[in-house]
Amino acid sequence: MKPVHHIAAALILGSVATIIHAEPAGAVFPGNEAVKIVNGKRVVELPPLTDGMKKNIKAGFKMLPPGPGGEVYMIEGKDALMECRGGFFSDTGCRPSSLGTSKLPRFWTVKLNGSWLHCASRAPSRKCEPVAAGTPAGMSTEE
């Protein structure tokens, strides 16, 4: 093998090693305390279920994913950002995020200063309300 091939092979192997050992992505929403990197692994705390949803799930209720073009709740899932029909994570009621490829009205369900909140956007001047207060009417931002 010629010296140039050695250099090319080393660069390729170095790139592969970097990709394999890359840190998992942190929170998409700045300051979301629900997403942490622990020992190189992404650890996510999911928003709590309401008492009503706990009863529905126990009864076998399956939430449908969000409809096309409707409001979505942005929730950090175990592996990625998800769009959900409600302000909590559901295996059936969420789909992978289309942020950056589709403009939709979005609420962000996040944990800030130890409290779960629905926020209108990721902007520093965002408006947030406690999850316990219910769904904030007309507060979502299209992004």
C-alpha cells in the first residue's frame, strides 16, 4: 500500500471511530431538565400522566398519533424528539418529530426548574404554563 493510501485509511478509520463514540444528543429545548447525558447515555424523564390518562391506559385505551397539520406536543422520548397528540408520551399517540421539515403549531412539554410545563416555543421570551393547569388555549407557536 502506498503512503497516501495509509493516510486515507487512517482518516476513514478515525471518522468511523468518531461516529461510533459520538455523544448522544441532549435536549432540543434549551434547559429541559428531563433530558440528561449520564455516562455517555441519553436518559430521559417522561412527563407524568394525569389521573384520567392513567385510568384510560389501564382500561386499554390507545391514543392515536397526531393528525396531519394539527397541533402537536413536542416531547423528548428515550431516543429522539417526538410529536404527540397529548402532553404526555404514549407509544401509540406519538410519532417522530418533523421539526425542521414541517411547520406545525407546537407546544413544548418540558421540565424547567423542577416543574413540568407546556411552553409556546423554544425562544428565550417564551410563555409557559404548568402542565397541571391543562392545555393552554391558543398558546402554541408554529415552527
